[in-house]
Amino acid sequence: MSVPKALPWIALVTVWIVWGSTYLGIRVAVHTIPPFLMARTRYIIAGSLLYAILLVTNRAQHRWPSRVAWKSLAIRGFALLVVGNGLVCFAEQQIASSVAALLVATVPMFMIVIEALSVKKRVAGWSIVGLATGSLGIVMLVGLPGGAMPIVPAILLIVAALSWAAGSVYAHQREEGQMSPFQPALEMVIGGTGLLIVGLIAGELQNFAFANVSRSSLLGMVWLIGPGAMLGYSAYAYAIRMLPTGIVSTYAYINPAAARDSRTFHIRRFHRA
């Protein structure tokens, strides 16, 4: 296999390795940083840095997006980052990283359904069995005796998984087999801007004080900016356009093992002065 043909698979393996750890990074970061503020800062910094690096290293490939391309970027940025990742960050204030990753593992099931509906294709029998089994497992997990898992954050994680799956299918169908290296950077900046608006509406900046941010939260966000976003998100954006969605979605089954968090389901909420 030549290097160009191997690149999508290298990107997928990168996602397998890196993204599980981002759930733990989020859990640590939102301990003392409001979730949407944290995610906004993460993606705007990561997107801006990546864009600047690409301008220096790949300037010949730079093309300013058309109006149609901007619309597509905005849809992906909203579905994947504002809703998909934003709700994960919000939910991980109360739910352990490993459990969050487990609930987000519904992404492959949602991808199967959304892709089938979008092309008016019948869902295969084995897919229906998988959907039913996975749904039953989630119901059992959320309904653990004693109310071990908060129901609202769990529902938000399912919504996040649905939005991520829809955005991924959209990206694959719109640009299958092709991608500008600048697109992930622009998606992150657009998504970060959307997260800023959500954070402002939620009033996160009103009582935020940088002095309350712990060192571990800062280190968690640094990890999310570098390996998590600049490397991981770029690799995912490339893989989802170049490989079948069913293959790329396998990352969701690997994430829970890498996202293990020994702490309890509940975590101290961000302290408001």
C-alpha cells in the first residue's frame, strides 16, 4: 500500500489512540473551567494555530472558501463541535469520562440509521439487531439501581452522539474522497465561535475568575488543544471523508477503554464566586 493510500488509515489509527484520552481531559478541564468557555477556548486556539501552520507549510493549497463552502463548514462546525462536543463537555461535569465515552459509543448506531435514511436505503437486519442491543444496554446503564447516573446529562450525551453522527455523515456525503487541509481548522474556529455564543447565553463569563482555574484543568485543556483538537480532530475530519463511515465509527467502541476515570460519577461543579 502506497503512502497516500495509507494516510486515511493512519488518520483513523490516530483517532483510535488519541480520542479516548480526550474524555478524561474534558473531565479534568471542566472541573474548574465552565464547559462551553473551555470548549470555545480550545477550538478557537487550536483552529487558529492549525490554520497559521498550514498557511506556512501548505500555502499553495490555500483557497478561500466559497459561499456554499462556508455554509457546509458552518453546518459541520455546529453539528460536530457546538452540539456534539459542547454537550459532552457540559455533561462531564456530572458523569465520569469512561461512562460518557460509553454513551457516546452510540455514534455508530446513529450513523447507520442516518446514512440509510439519507440515501433511502433499508437498514440491514444485523444492523437492527445491533441497534436494539445497544439501546437496551444504554437503558440498563442509565437505569442502574440507586440512580447512580444523572438522567439529564445522560440524555444530553445521547443528543451529542446523534448530532456528531449526523455531522459526520454529512461531511462524508458532501466531500467523499476529497478535503482541503484547511477545512478542519476553519471548522474549529467556526465551532469555537458558536460555543462562545452558547457560553455567553448561559452566563458562564459572569462569575468566571481565572484565579479559580486549577493547574490540572489548564493542563487538561492544553492536551485537548494539541493532541485532542489539532491532531485528533484533523485526523477524524480526514478519515471521515476518505473512508466508509462504518469503519471510521469504530473509534467510538475503543474510546471507553482509554477514557477510564477512577473517580465517581459525580464531580464537584465549577465553583462560582
